[in-house]
Amino acid sequence: MTAQASLEQRLARLEAIEAIKQLKSRYFQACDLKQPDAIRACFASGPVRLSYGRIGEFDSRDAMLAVYTQLACSEHIIEMHHGQNPQIEVTSPQSAHATWGLYYYLIDTRQQVTTQLGGYYEDDYAMEDGQWVIAASSYTVTSTQIMNLGQGAGQAIFAGGQAPEALDDPSRQAAE
């Protein structure tokens, strides 16, 4: 391998890593801004493997978006996704794997509850039509804090790892 070829490979790797960071950033922002079409564009057009715990397991971006729209696209749901600490490995010119930390904060103004989650994503990426897309993604919760904000004073409902299902049922936040 020549020095020039090595330099070109290293540059291509760095460009891929930056493109994947931009993709995940667009995904988080689209989630916060309730933009299903922008979220859809972040995922592979064919079969995907998505595992989001209690939210569900999905084999297509449209199946995931149907649930996302029901749970998140309401005025009483305010979400903030903060991705951090990406560890991205470009495995080929057409594929990559990454682990991302996620700090997630949800305000449910109807139930007067906030939920703060910590956890991590394990993602696989693929090149599709010259663009990186998410081909597989799973999210694992490592910490949870649920607060009741009713009557003007915050009261902890749960603090720990994964909250019991009775306290953290995503269907309760769905639009009515």
C-alpha cells in the first residue's frame, strides 16, 4: 500500500465517521422536533432491525414511525434527545457500527410527569444511494428517574435502573 492510498483510506474513514455523526444528530433533532419524515430518511429503506425496549421491536422504518407518531407527536409530549460519546467503527466502505450514549428527557404536561433516561444505542449503518443510513439500532436503558410534578412540587416516583413496566408504560403518553 502506498502512502497516498493509506492517506486516502484514512480520509475516507474520517469522512464516514463525520457523516454518521451528522446522521445521528439529524435523527435526534428530528425526534425532538416531531418530524416523522426526517426521521424516516435516517433509516434504511428496506428491512431494518430496531429494538427499543418497551416501545417495541420493528423490522421496517414505517412500522417504527407508526408507533413514534402515536407516542410522541402530541403537544403534551416534549422530548430532548442528547447523544454523546460516539464510538464509531467503519467496518467497510459500505458498513459501520457505533455505540452512542443517550441522555433523554421527557416532559408529559398532561400527566405532569418527567422521565429522565440514561442508556446507550448499538447501531449498524449501511451506505444507501451514497448516503449513510441506520440499518439496525437497539437501545438499552441504564438509568431512570421519573418525577411527579403535580401540585407544584417535584416528587420522585422512581430512581434506579430500568423502571418497572407499571411505572414506565409508553402507551400512557399516547395521544387521545
